[in-house]
Amino acid sequence: PKEIFLKDYKLPDYYFDTVDLKFSLGEEKTYVSSKISIVARVEGSSAPLVLNGQDLKLVSVKVNETELKDGDYHVDSRHLILPSPPSGVFTLEIVTEIYPQKNTSLEGLYQSSGNFCTQCEAEGFRKITYYQDRPDIMAKYTCRIEAEKDLYPVLLSNGNLIEQGDLEGGRHYALWEDPFKKPCYLFALVAGKLESRDDSFITHSGRKVSLRIWTPSQDVPKTGHAMYSLKAAMKWDEEVFGLEYDLDLFNIVAVPDFNMGAMENKSLNIFNSKLVLASPETATDADYAAILGVIGHEYFHNWTGNRVTCRDWFQLSLKEGLTVFRDQEFSSDMGSRTVKRISDVSKLRIYQFPQDAGPMAHPVRPHSYIKVCSQIYAGAEVVRMYKTLLGSQGFRKGMDLYFQRHDSQAVTCEDFFAAMRDANDAEFSNFLLWYSQAGTPMVKVTSSYDAEAHTFSLKFCQEVPPTPGQPVKEPMFIPVSVGLLDSTGKDLPLSSVYHDGTSQSIAKDGQPVYSTVLRVTKKEEEFVFADINERPIPSLLRDFSAPIRLESDLTDSDLFFLLAHDSDEFNRWEAGQVLARKLMLTLAADFQQNKPLVLNPKFIRGLGSILCHSSLDKEFIAKAITLPGEGEVMDMMDVADPDAVHAVRVFIRKQIAQELKGDLISTVEKNRSSDGYVFNHDNMARRSLKNTALAYLASLDDPECTALAMHEYKTAANMTEQFAALAAIAQNPSQTREEVLADFYSKWQHDFLVVNKWFALQAMSNIPGNVENVRNLLNHPAFDLRNPNKVYSLIGGFCGSPVNFHAKDGSGYKFLGEVVVQLDKINPQVASRMVSAFSRWRRYDETRQNLAKAQLEMIMSTNGLSENVFEIASKSLA
Ligand code: DPP
Ligand code: ZN
């Protein structure tokens, strides 16, 4: 496998102007013919034309209508090369034969449930035909699809349908034309037996857009929420960014076999069914929220990704970071901003920070890769920091300039940076380091109050830890949002701050502010607030204004104070989390030394008062009484100890449940659903609080609480509550657990999305010795290694269980090792996602290290390993 470097980027020698594709879809094989008009970048260029291709059978090549003979071109397993193409403009026609029915990688053209569909990002188009498969080749496409009419009545591609009709032999065709230039990763084709939910949207300037969501006919009733989400997203993008949809038709197709969540192909988004189909009976609130976010995400790509695209795959964050940021903002505006921020930061801590601290660490814009990297969530945080620094209006000005400059171009992260800077005349010093330096910055803050001078000082000291290939780092530009609380918990007015030898006013229009953004740019730096008349308690990094690890000198009592009073709700939650993490670490050390575990009663009282706080948002309460995840705590230990952290988390949960039992029971009772399911923040918040309380109670495993959970399970009128009750009961090994799991399966076996939840719940279980159960589930009739969702539920779920995946006898590692080898032969992308569960093996004790390493070595020694798995396994061992 070959490593590809950003520094080696070269402009293409040939540009493509138009591409006319013709697909003749068949059961045995599919013919693809592609007619491309090509122009050399440099007139009279003598460079060879190198096209990418993989798993293709070449049928013929023509240049300017003349068929080429053997020596006129070269073909190898990855390329088709024309050593000396004609000068000037010429046409190239290529016919290939492909076998979509046999394509289990789910990249390129493949079949899912008997329908044809495509996935071309990042490099799937080369599995359809020979092409310069790189995003800086943008061309206008037409696509003619021919297929048997009975089997494939619906034929879709990008753009507008301009012709359709019947052909001989029961076949028919459709011709699509996309008026916008696009890179080939945005090409899409769908053919199958599908029906649609139809609706329309009138854009700001009065264009009527037809909206269609396609699924097999029985699922059409479950597309209502997706349609609602699409229309909400279209409206939001007009209102917030002034961005309108640019065609008369927008299609979404849901398919059950899909490697990722969804794909933003121009005007023909293809979705994993799990992110389209929902009904109150079968989908949870989390599913509804995910659908809203991802439908928004893919729709927003129409501007940030499609109209303006990436020059190369190192710039992935240009579209993903920006579009994730946009979907986060959309979801915040549709629900609760604080709760959304809490969820996003939790994800960052669960997935991103550990990755940044391990062998797979790479910057937002990587320097090299073997297979195009998955996106990194910190990209959205970088975009968020522009907004934090420039304000909403400044950010919007930057976005406007970005589109003005780069519409229909393939550009880089610097171009985005330059638009933000130039639109605002901003001073950004070393901000670009966020794109090139890997690792999570660690920032230590110490504070001091000078009662005589009435000043309050914050000293920052930052350090970016070394990462593979980057031993030494420079200080980053970190926006730190700060407020200072007085002794009653109110924000103190802030008017000026002394920094870098000068005093700067931070008042706005002569008025003091109550929160300000400090720009921390040096390794060590001090900010001194003037006119502070009492010792304040600082609220630092409000709203998580930068993706960093913060360590402060706040005492436990400061943290309890912030938990009770901070006007920044995010930081209120965060104060509780900091307390909980400290507590869990201390108790984990006690556990390791066989000391009895004792919980600080103040902690329980703190959570108790949040639980019973009638004016707080219910979903916020649910988040605030939820302990940090085990991974997050393990991440803070020198040697990660899954057994200790798990035992401690279970212990604290039981203590809380015991002490607050009465309040928790009344929380469940008061928050039952009174009428039908409604998707809105208040109702979701109520269900979330009820379910959180029920899970605490059921952890006690006493007859009263189990009976309560059973009652909730039986009376639940929606999946959110039914599944939560099932999960609550399933925490403890028992006969009841087995019975309820069996009951749930028999109820829902006809619905594959619900069955996946059932797989995931069992896979993630921490009950002892669960690996055997998961092994058995591999042979369950409803399981199929070829379906990514099932793999993510069962195998992915299992890797998330700290005690069973990391079982000290190595049984969990052995299981994953075996599955990865099998899976890699079917679907390398999915296999590589699974193998990454091994990547942080060095974080554990020596016994576990040896066991995990042995599995990685076993995988590496497998014949015919994919590049995807090779990259992760080899980097993990390096
Ligand atoms: N481009 C795709 C998306 O944004 C990749 N998963 O969803
Ligand atoms: Zn995306």
C-alpha cells in the first residue's frame, strides 16, 4: 500500500468538460459507457493521461471516435493510461463491464435489497468506470440509464429528468442532465422498485422545488419526519445563511445497505434507511433527532461541499467540518442549544480526544494517508471558533465572501480561512495551526485575586502533546470565553482587561459585558480583569469555546457553586462533569487498592437538587445527572483500567439510585406520556428525564424497581419509552432480562431497524461473560455480516463495552480479531471501522496489551488484507 502526501499535490494535466454516461443495467453484468470531452491544462501537453479504475473489465477505448488498439494504452489493476493523448480538445469513450450484484464493498455501483444504488465518495467512482477520480476534476454530466422495467421501474440520477421511454424487450430508459459542474464523488444512480412521498418547497425567490423521498412502498408511511426535516432545513439555510436550493427537484433515497449515514450526491441524496425511516412505534427520540440532523447535514452540503467542493481529500474538513457545524447549529435552533452543545462535546470527548491521543492521531487536515481518512469532528469545532471570534454577523460576512469567491470551484482550507479573515479584516495570527497540528491542546489555568488592586488574574499555560510524526508543537490560538461570578452567583460586569502590557476595553458601546472571549495565543499568558470588587469564581471556556482539555485550580466547592449558579448552562453541566470525573478517578484508585468505596454525600445532594429543580429544562436535568462515560474516565488514567472504572460507575449509580430513590420514582411517574408521541423539545425532554430516572432505579435490581420498569415496558406507547425500559431491565442478569429480550424480539422481528437496536443493546451489555452471547448472535437468523448496520450494532456495540471487549482473558479481542478478518473480505470500509477498536491497545495493562497486540499481528499477517484495514492495523502497531 502506498502513502499519499498533501505536499505532493499537483494540478491535473487534463480537465474534463462534459461527461455522458450510459448504464445498461443487467442481472449478470452491467455495461457502463462514458464519453468524456477532455482538454489539456497546458496546450500541447505531452503528459500521459492517467485514469483510475478498480475491479473493472475494460471492453473498449475510443479516442475521437477511433477505437484504440492494444499498444495504444496500458491497463493495470488500478489504472488505464494513455501515454500520448491528442493535443487540444478531444473525446474519450470508454466501455466497461461491472458486476454490481457481486459488489459487497458497497462502494461504486451495487445492489441493496434488489435495487441498484451507488456510493462514490471518496473513491467509488473508479469502480464504475475509468476516470480521473479526484475532486478537482469538475464536469457537467448526463446519465442515461437502461434497465428492465418490471424490476426497476424507477430510474434516478443527478439533476433534471429530460427524457424517458420504453425500449424493446421489456426495458426502459431515463435520461438525466445535471446543469451544475461536479466532481465524480457526487455522481449517483438509483434504479429499483421504489415509491415516493412527494411534497414541495417554495424557495425565497419563488422557485417551486419538488421534494421526493423514495423507499420500498411499505416504508413510505415512515418518511414523514424526514420530509419535515428536509423542509425545515431548506428554510433554515435561507434564513440563516441566505442559501437557496438551486434546482427544481430534490430526491432522497433510503437504502438498507449503506456504509455510512448518508451521502450528499447532487440533488439525489442516498441515505442509510436508519436515517430516514421513523415512526413513534419504531424509532426513538434519538433516532428522530439524528434524522433531523443528517437530513439537514446532507442538504446543507449542496452549498458547502457541492457548489464549493474540496480540491483534494486532505481538505475533507473544508466541507465536513463546515457542514457538521451547520447541522449542529440547525439542530440547536430546532431544539435546545445547550443540550445539543452538551451532546456534541460529549461526542468529541468520546471519539475525538482519544483518537487525538493515540496512534491514529492526525490533524484536521492530514499530511498523508493511505486510504482517504474519515472525517475528524474537531473540524466543526474549528469552524465554530471562527464564529466565536467574529460573532454571528462577522461569520456570515465570511461565508458570503467564501461563496462569492469560490462558487463552482474546488478549494482548500486556506481559502476558507482567507474568506473569514478578509471579510472581517481580522487579525488571526496563528489560527491556521488548527488545521495542521494534531493532538488536543492541554490548557492549565490558575487564578488569583488582588483585593487591594481590585484585579482578578487568569494565567494560561498551554501545551499541545506530541503525536505521531509531530514531536514538537507550537502554541495555538485558543478563544477562551470567560465570565466571573459574584458571591450570589450573578455574572460580574467586565469592562477592561490588562494584557500584553496594555489595558484593553472590553465594554461594548460603553456598556460592560458579562462574558468575554480571551484570545490565548502564547505558551504562557496572563489576563488581568480590572475593577473587580470581590473575589469572583471564574466560569472558564463557556459553551466549550475551544476543543481543548482544560485544567483549572477551581476547588470542589467552586465547582458545586458553578453547578448551582452559572448563567452559562453548558458550564453548569460541565462543572458537574468535572466533579464527577474527579470523583470517579479517586474511587477507581481506591478500587485498585481494594479500599472500600465511599461516595461524598455532597455530590449526591448536588445531583439531587438538580433533579428536583422545577425551573430547569428537563433534558438538561437528564444530562446533568448522567455520569461521564467510562471511556472518558479511562482516557484520564495513566493506565486505563476498564474493570475499576466500570465498578466505580456502577457503584456511584447505585448509590445515587438508593439515596434519591423517592425522587427518582416520582420523576418517572410525573413524566409519563399522557397523549400521543410528539417530536418537540418539551416532549423529548420529558421522556429523556423519565428514562434516565428509570435506568437509575432499575440499576438497584430490587423487586420494586424491576416491577416499575416492567410496567413502563408494558405500557409504553412509543419506542423511546419501550426501548428505555428494556435497556433499564437488561442492566442486570436475570430471568426477567431474558424474557423481556425474547418478548421484544418476537414483537419486532419483522422490522430490521428495531432488531438492530436489540442487537446493539445485547452487544453493549456489561453483564459478565457476554462475549459468548455475542458470538451466538453472529449466527442469529436476523444477523448478516454483509449489512453494515447489523455489524455496527453487534460488533461495534460489543467494542463499546469496556468490561467484555477488554475482558482480561482476551476473549473479546480474539472475537474482534476473527470477525475483522472475515469482514475484510466482504467490506473493507466496515472492517476498518471495526479494527480501529484495537488502536489504543497501549493504553491498557501489560496483559491486555499483549493480547490485543497478538490480534493486530494476526490481522496483519492475513493474506489479501485491504488497504483500509492495513492502514489502521499497521499504524496501531507502529
Ligand atoms: N459525505 C458524507 C456525509 O457527509 C460522508 N459520510 O454524510
Ligand atoms: Zn458530510
